[in-house]
Amino acid sequence: MARQLAAKAIRRLLLVSIHVLGAVAFAGAGAGRRSAVRPSEITQQVPAVFVFGDSTMDVGNNNYLSGEIVPRADKPYYGVDYPTSRPTGRFSNGYNVADFIAKALGFNESPPAYLSLAPRSNSLVVAAVSRGVSYASAGAGILDSTYAGENITLSKQVRYFESTMAHVEARHGSRATSKFLSRSLFLFGIGSNDLFTYAEDQSGINDVATLYASLISNYSAAITDLYKGGARKFAIINMGPLGCVPVVRLLSGTGGCDDDLNQLAIGLDDAIKPMLTGLTSRLHGLVYSLGNFYDQAMDNFAHPMAFADTHPRYPWYQINIPSITS
């Protein structure tokens, strides 16, 4: 039991640590500029944002999941720096990566969590057509087997999107819905938990090449299913330096990064690039922007003072906004 509790505690720390790493990387990307741009000063560049991913993106879905082992961000001091100073379901003291990107696009914050809306189809439709919906879930992976039973898997996130669009289409018609989706942004931030699971227990997949192949197959299938449903514009955030997340460094004994975990992340990043290239060649009209989480984080670590700023900016500079909003 003690070992299970320890493993559970470490897993929760990993969820927070991944977000901390993302916040550092993306907040730092905007430093060094003299004037902050506020969402109210930005023309809304897409009609809606649909978010898929893990704890870096989750804005409350896990709070609606049952089960003792489900990670939830519903305790102090989550949300202490959020405008309400209360926990919101974000694995963060304030805004998360999805919020910052939504701000870059002219929204006030990330779209709301699907499970906060799903019981009321009217609320779901209104949110979907005005801001979008977040299906992201802390602990989720590209593979359904990753932390099974503790999150909304990526494949289920896609099914929830399809259910959402069925309500939208019933209300607004297929032609208007298709046009709306073709102009909306589909944001992904996922994969870290799959790599942590592999590093923790390799009894299921012994060959890292087999792991990457499975991840790319599932990732490609999710994007393809969304494309078939009308999605055309995608923003993908790649893996960060997982070996440098705070809990990993804490457990290392030396305070240093785990090079093996970092190499595991680099390998998946290298596999994601040709996957996206292949999808654009097969799926007419699909466009994407790839956010370089890994290099941005490492640049921040190597040159911290270059990103020091008492007025942090919104972290959209690593996502090529014009390429996916034009």
C-alpha cells in the first residue's frame, strides 16, 4: 500500500511538473518585448479553439471524473494566481498553456471543459460556436492504455468532440458547421504521459521503435478523424525536455536532468515531424503549426536572464499563428 501511495504521489507531481515546465517555456517565449499585448487588443483570429491533451491543457475535465485514483486539481494552492484565486481544475497556480495560446488568438482564456457543459446540450452548443471546447484531461496519453481508468483518453476526447458537433450540426446545419470547423483551430498537447509510462515500466513494450510507431499511429488516427469531421487547422505542441521536469530532477539525487528521458522525448519529436508532413500530403487542405516546446525550454534553461521579465508575456511566439489562421 505504501508503495502504491508513493507511486500515486509521484504521478501527481509529474502532472504538475509537466505543466511547470510548459509554463516556463511558453511564458519565457514572450519575454524581452517592451509592451504586453492583451487579449482585448487582439482581433479574434479564429471562431473557436478545440483543445485536446493532458495536464498542460486540462481546464477542469478531470474534476468531473469519478474514482479515487483520478488526478484532480481541486485543492489549494491550485489557482492561487488565477483571477478568482480558487482552484479551477487547471494543474497550475494560474493559467495554463491552453489559456496562453487562446489569449494569443484573442480569447480571454481557454475554452471551457467539455464535462462542465455536456449535461446541458444548449450550453455545449453555445460554448462550441462562440469559443470552442476543451476535451483535455490530466494524465491522458496518445495510447488508451496510458494511466488507463484515470483520465479521458485521446480517442475518447475525439469521440466527445464528435458528439459536440452532432449537437452543433442539429442546431445550425451541416453547411454552416463545416465552414465553422474549417476556420477553427484544433490544439494538441499530449504524449508526455506515454513516455513516462514507458520509462516506468517497459514490460509491455520493450522496443522504443515499437512505442514510437504505436504513438504515431494513434496520433495520426486522431488527427485524421478530426479532419474527416471538418477540422483543417491544427496546432501541435511537441514534447518538452521530460528529463528536466522538477520531480524528475528531485528524484535524480543530483538535481540534474535525466538524459535518457530527454532522448526519449527527442525521439518522439523527431517522429511527429514526418507524421505531420505525411498528413498534409494525404489530407487536402490540412495546415498545421508545430510549437517547439523542447528547444524553447532548453533555451530558457541555458539563458534564464534573457527571458527574465517582471511582466510575463503571452506565449504564442513559438506557434506560427499566421500559418494556421489565414
